[in-house]
Amino acid sequence: MNPSAARDETSDRTVNRVIAASQKLGYDGWVVFNTYPERATDAANLDEFDVILSQENVAVIKEFLIKNELKEVWGAWGDLKYEALKQGRDAILKVLAEQDIKVFHFAPPTKAGNPRHPLYLKVEVERKRYL
């Protein structure tokens, strides 16, 4: 969604936190889904919400979740400021609910009720909670 440093061959701080959390929790892999598929170094430069683009993103995510029989995902989007990101998130959450896939997070949610972004929390196995 908003890669400032990640590249094909190198990860950024956010992905490094996801890797560390996955290892700590005993997972053997991970996949990152973005709430909206448009990329911009600064999210303020995102275009207006594109329904078709969002639907394509959600279809790919849904297919992956079903194919891999996933029953839970780590929600880690933080407080989103931009409408395209919020609408993309809502479309993904709808699919997760339809597939009975639970969204877990670490630490208390933000004041707005969102799961905290990986850069702003300490991952503790015993702090696992569901939205």
C-alpha cells in the first residue's frame, strides 16, 4: 500500500516486524495483503477510490484465503486516514466475515478501534485477541 523502503530483494521495517512476529509465534511463513492495491510512497498521493481495482484486489485475497484454508489473519492496518484505504479495508473485512475468518491483533486496539500497525506495538503471544 505504502512502501517507502521495501523492494523485491529487501524488506522494510514493517515487513521485518512481520517476519519477527511470525517467527516468534511459530509460523513457517506469511503473506501481506494490502487494504488497497495502489502503491504510493506517500499515501496522500493515492488516487480516488477505484471500485474495480478494489474488487480485483479482494478477489485475489479471497481466492488465496480459500485455497490455503486460512481461518485467521493478523489485522495490522492502524488508523487509516485516506478514503481509498478505508473502503478497501471494509471490502476485505466483508470477505473475511463471509468466509468466517477471524482477525486477530496484538495489544489493545487504537482509540478508533483499529488493530495497531506492526511498527507501533510489541508482539506478545499471550496478548492475542480477536476483533
